[in-house]
Amino acid sequence: MKPNKLKRHFDSKHPSFAGKDTNYFRSKADGFKKARLDTAGKYHKQNVAAVEASYLVALKIARAMKPHTIAEDLLLPAAKDIVRVMIGDKFVTKLSAISLSNDTVHRRIDDMSADILDQVIQEIKSAPLPISSLMNLRTL
């Protein structure tokens, strides 16, 4: 948003905050960030663990060349049943934090393939010999 439009919006929609100092807004933002995490930062760690688990499942699905929907339709319900029987009901809710929808698995696989492509390109660029000379050596 352009600065003048932002100021007009701020003044018209939020008149009670018009006279506040910028430090007030910074402290509010810090308060909101702290409210999202507990003292040990567990919310963030659990979120990171759920994303990592989602990537691991997507990797296994890609390696097995199975449809993306298998995670949402089969793997997650089976994992919840296993955890419920082996460990208990209170741990099943942690599995619900793992996003395994069709679109998410597809996006994670695309992310991993793009990362692999970037790594290969970087390896080729950092190779001491040009790629054409490496190909000529292999054909001899």
C-alpha cells in the first residue's frame, strides 16, 4: 500500500491509535509473538516437527511412486489407529498437526524436487572441469 493510502486507512479505520508512538506498536507486536509461544517455545518446535514429518511422509510417497492421496486416505488414519492402540488417545492429537492433504503432499514433493535440481546445478557450476569435457571423457 502506498504510504498516503496507508495513513488515510489508519486514520479513518483506527482513529483510537492515531496518536500512539511507534514503540507502542512494536511492544504490541512483541507481545503477540510471545503469546504464540509458551516459555519453552514448544509451539514452534511442535510446528517444525509436524512440517518435518509431513516432508518425510511426502518423501516416502514419492519414492514409492504412490498417489498423493494415500497419505490422507490411508497413512494418517492408520498412524492414528496405531498410536491410539500402542500409546494412548492423548498422543493421537499430535498426529492431527501433520498436514497430509493431497495438495500439501504434492507441494512438498515439488519443493524437494526443486531443491534437488538446485543442488545438481550448483554441483555442475562448481565442478573444476566444464560439463562438456566431462561428457567427452565418459564417451571415450
